[in-house]
Amino acid sequence: MVSYYIYYRVRTDISRAVAVATIGRLQAALTRRAGVTGRLLQRADDPQTWMEIYDDVSDAAAFDAALREEVEAARITSLLTDDGKRHVERFVPCA
């Protein structure tokens, strides 16, 4: 099983409600396609830094493809600073 931690900075000129709704649609699409439910967090000391967490991904290749396609379909990068840069980290349980 793989856990995904994806963090990025949301633009200050984007409505928080719009950004939350957009990420919510992304996560709902990923749940439908990959069966993985995501969580959305914000950094405690910087409300513009957000993190999506997806735990217990059993098929990383299929999830990667779904994630890539759904991020593009939802135009997620238009919400972000740094030219839409999303930092994706993948973790597995320690042996």
C-alpha cells in the first residue's frame, strides 16, 4: 500500500470556497475512479499551503493515471501559485 502526500500553495486571489469546492470535486472523482478517499488539510501557520492525503492506494500506477487526468480535468493548477506546482510524495510502510 502507498500513501500520497501532495502539497502546494493556493493563490491569494482565489476564493477559498471556490478552491475548496474544486479540490472536493477532484477528490470525489478519485474516489469514484480509484476507490481512494482523500483528505484536505492546510498548514497550521500558513493557510495558503494545502495538502491532499490519499492513504492505502493499492494500485499506484492506476492511481497515478487517475490523479493526473483528474487534476487536468478539474484545472487544479489554475488555483495554485508557483506555476501550478504540486509536490507529490509517496510513502510506504516501513519493513
